[in-house]
Amino acid sequence: MKIPKLPKNDSRSTWIRLGILAIVIRIFFGLFPSVCESLYARGLYPWIRSFFDHTFAYLPFPGVYIFAGIIAIWLPIVLYKFIRNRLLKVPFRQTLFSFVAGLSGLIFWFLLLWGFNYARVPVAQQMQLEVPEYLGHQEIWAEANYIKQKCIATRNSIPNLDTNAITSQYYPEDLETEMRGLLEEVLAIYGYDTTGQVSGRVLYPKGSLLHFSSSGVYFPFTGEGHIDAGMPTMTQPFTMAHELAHGYGFGDEAVCNFWGFLACIRSENPAIQYSGYLTYWRYVYGELQAFTTEENYQKERATISRGMYNDLEMLYETLDSYPPFIPFLQQTAYDMYLKAQGVEEGIESYNEVVLWVSAWRKKYPTTVVQ
């Protein structure tokens, strides 16, 4: 079969070539992570982050709104052209050519602006952290006992807090600045570049992300992290730190959960610490269910404090109030996306934060914040 040549003077062919070039570079970086780390993650990417700091960061609203507006205008135009071409009997290969060119351009900009970070040297290797593939029965129970006690003790240390679900009054108004500062401190401790100030936005209307089974998202085309405005306040510090971690050049979800946890527990504000501990509790106890019977799990869960119970009830009620528009679609699509980026565990990688925190606690047993 003869492969057709790309037209030389057609801008669409340029985008196809750029897309192919970006994919080739991504494959090369995947084979040589140290090259990606030095040339891109610690070389070009901080400059890209600085560019976003001096452009979209100045907007009084999330830059993603602009892109949403552009797409809202662009889609009807594309549909009109498609229908017109069908009526005029324009060869379908021309429509396909335009689609491939658009997709290639999207891939090029995604990888250039952020996506190459998936190929950087693994964080565990840079931190010399021995992250296990799984935890045994005794280990997961030990982790469950640890995090339960931390949640209870930290919640009890929040001034003037009763057993009612925790509210926004216990958290700083400028959560973005607070969490960015904590995250940068953590990253600096482990030798990572923190050039620039990644923006963390609150996305409205409420449920914009929750209806797609997500509480936060990083948008590489504006360099901003976002959390859903509908999320309970107690979960926002952790989620904000997680999305900001993406902005500092980390793709793996387990790694960003890990950075989010460390950022929260580094805070001097016990309410922010509690956000990290409670979120980690949910991951640990989610894993615990696979290690024991339902009866034993329910007995163990019943030992949490009344305050924790009320916090969790409010959290689950909030999530239930934003049912997914298309069940399983977002998770399935994102699972495929992560695996395409080299994250073998796909969407299950979020849960691997339990392995990361467990390994970190073993390596640093005397750390004060533990």
C-alpha cells in the first residue's frame, strides 16, 4: 500500500508533522528519563510555567473559561463545515485530513506545554524511596490504625470545633496562596524546582467537575489547577495541593496525592492538616476493605470519632448531590488516558498513595509531622 505524501503548502500538514515530532520526542524521553529530567522538566518547563505566571495568572477568572468559550463557538462551525462538505460531496479524506491535523496540533501543544513531564525520572528514584508494590495484611491494618489516630487527634486539636461537620470558618480565605506555599516548601526539601507560582482556581458553577466524577483538574493549556466549588471545604486543601503539584511538573496521580498529603500535614493549621489526614484515611480504608470481611470492616469503621463520622457523612452527601452525567465514562476515558501516558495502573494509581505514604513513614520515622 502506497503511503500518501503530505502536501507541502498546507498548514494542516505542518501540524501533523509537529504532532508526529512531539510523539517521537515523547518516546525518546520515555527511553531516557534523565534526558527529559534535565532538558525538559528542569530546563524548558520552568520557563513555560513562568510564561503562564505572566499571562493567564493575571486574569481575575480561570483561563479555562476562555477555552470553553472558544470551543462553544468552534464546534458549531465545525459541524456546519462537515454538513456543507457532505452536501457538496467533498471527498471524505479532506475532512479526515483536517481532523488528524487538529488532533496532531492538540497533541503537540499538550506535550510541549506539560505532557513530557510524564517521562521524567520517577520521584521514588529521585527521593531514594522504596515504594512497595503492595502492602500485606498486617501492614494495611497498621496503616489504618495510624491514620485513624492521626485524624482523631488532629481534629480534636482544632480550636472551638465540636462534633458537627467542619465548615469553612476554620480555613484561610486565600487557600491558593497557603497551599502553594506549603507545597513549594515540601518540593524544595526534596530538591525539586519551584520556579514560578502555579495558579489554583476554584471552578464554578458548582458540580462542573463533580458531575464528571472529578473533584479537581489541571489544565495544561493555561497552566492552572482547578478544584470544584462544590467540594466540602475540608477536602479543598488536599485537592488544591494535588492540582498545584501537577502544575509543578508531576503527572502521576499517586505522586500528586503524595505531595498533597505532605503539603497538608506540613501546615501549622490543624484544619489543613486534617484535610490531608482525612483524605488519606479514605484511601487507606478503601484498601482495607479488600483485606477483611465486610463485618470486620464495619466494626473497625465504627471506631472513628463522631466528628469524623459527621465530616464523612457531609462529604458523601455532597458527592451524591452531583451524580455523573454519564456514569463510568469519565473514569474509563481517564483510565485509558493515563495508561497511554505510561501510568500502567491507570486510574487505580490514585490509590497507590497508600504505598507512597507508608514507604515515606518508614524512611523518615522521626519526622515531626508524622
